[in-house]
Amino acid sequence: MNKPLPTFGRYLKRKFKSRVQKLPVGLSGFTCPNIDGTVAKGGCTFCSNESFSPNLAQNAKITLNLTSKKNPLLEQQLHELDTQIKQTQIAFKKRGIKKFLVYFQSFTNTYAPFSTLKILYEKALSYPDVVGLSIGTRSDSVCDEVYDYLAELSKTKEIWIEFGVQSIFDETLKKINRGHNAANAKEAILKAKAKGLNVCAHLIFGLPDETKEMMLQTAKEVYSWGIDSVKYHPLYVVKNTMLAKDLKSGKFTPISKEEYADVLKEAIKIKPEHIIIQRITAGIDDDTLLAPDWCGWSKNKMMAFLNKELNS
Ligand code: SF4
């Protein structure tokens, strides 16, 4: 595998003739139907949104959902958006990066009244040098109005929607308390594609009781749904999650770095060329990580290891 991977960075650079940096934002008031009790409570067994958005979790006294009539947090959200975009733009501009894609990352970013989403997305697009948006969400949380609106925006802006698919095996999705099945994920992706949106699917390798064959079956099946891009993640365990209990009791064994590299290599090998890779791994560099330890490695060390394995 010595050919350069078709990465998102390369795709954006080709399209915008300049490096484009994703700017992650997380706003107060957003939650997830798998946390607030609409679909389930407690969230996915591996999810601790505190691990990537501690301030949001502490401020979560008011949360929005699809039926919220009023949004008392709008001013605060606009202020947070402004601060986060400006601060990160300044930091990246110092490194010579001139164009940006605002990434609504934390929780479920279509799970709020349409009027709120419209204001926030349009505000994000109004900043100089912002070429588009990437919106992370769940397949059960996008209404037709939002699909149509994003489709309209995508006529002039770079618009991506990111769905956590994780696995095509419903028994696995149940084990991780995902709150939707594989058919729901497929339906949402097909719908987004029919509306002309760019779709990124997130896959997790190392889910409870999954074999390498199952992980590759998931990859192969999801590639066939017409996705434009993929993110591969290893499942890692952080404190204060259901998965942490399973780890402690011995019910869950994390994927080793060698197993992960092996399945990743195969998954990339069977991937159609046109599907862009947005991530080949993920990790967390703080003391909330419980296992596997290699998910706490620095980005450079992790990428050096995976690149060596992918090219071996
Ligand atoms: S869908 Fe995302 S935010 Fe919601 S519980 Fe699962 S991992 Fe957490």
C-alpha cells in the first residue's frame, strides 16, 4: 500500500487550491436522543461526551431537542460559536492555513429546532475564509427539513454530513446501546445521498465480540451505500462509561494495535478508490483513557506505527 491514501486533506486541497482546516465546535444546549431519554438513556456504552467537551457537559442544565419551542441559549450559542471559530482560526492562520470547514462535532448536531440550526449554520458560514460545514449527527435525528436545507446550502458551499454507523450488526449495536439499528443508518445515508449531500460514515473496529470478518463485512457493506468518505476508529474505553464497567469485569477486551492495523489495512484494501479517508484512527491524550494504552499515544507515534503497518 505505497500509493498515497485518498485523504480528506488531499481532496480539499485539490478542490480549494489551498489547505483547508476543519474547525471543531461544540455548543451548549446540544445533547443526543440516546442520552436524554428520547431513544434511550445513558448513551452508547463507550460515550463520555465529557471526555471531549467537559465544559458543555457541566453546563447541560438546559438541553434542546427537535420539539423545543424556544431556545433560551441562542445568544450564548452564537457567542460560543464566535469565540471558538475566531480563536482556532487565529491559531491556524499563524501556521499559514487560510481556509476552513466548521465542524459541528459534539453530541448530535441536527438535534435542535430547525430555526436554531439554521441560525447557527448560517452564522458559521458567514465568517471569512469558511468554505463549508461538516455536521456530525445520528441517523435517527435528521428531519426532511434539515436534509432539504443542507441540500440547498450545498449548491454554493462545501457541506458534509457525518453519521456514526459503527457496525452493520444489530446484535453489536444493541450491545453498545446505540439506540438505532443498521437499517436506520442505511436509510439515512441513502436519503442524504439522494438529496445530493456529501456523506461521511464513521466505523468502529474492536466493538464487543466482533471478529475481523464482521468488521470487514461492515466496511464492505457501508462502502456500498454510496458514501463519499469514511472515518475508521478503534474502540477505546474512557472513565465513567458503561464500557469501563465491562472492561473491569473482564467482559470486554480492547482491540490490540496489531489487530487494529491488520483490519484497517484490509478495510482500506477493499475500499473503492473514490471513497475519501478522513481518519484512520482516534485516541485520547488524557487520564480518562483506561484502555487500550496505545490509544493514548501521541498522534505522531500512532501515525508512524500505522503507516509502517499499512505499508508493510
Ligand atoms: S450517538 Fe454520539 S453523542 Fe449520542 S450517546 Fe452515542 S456516541 Fe454519545
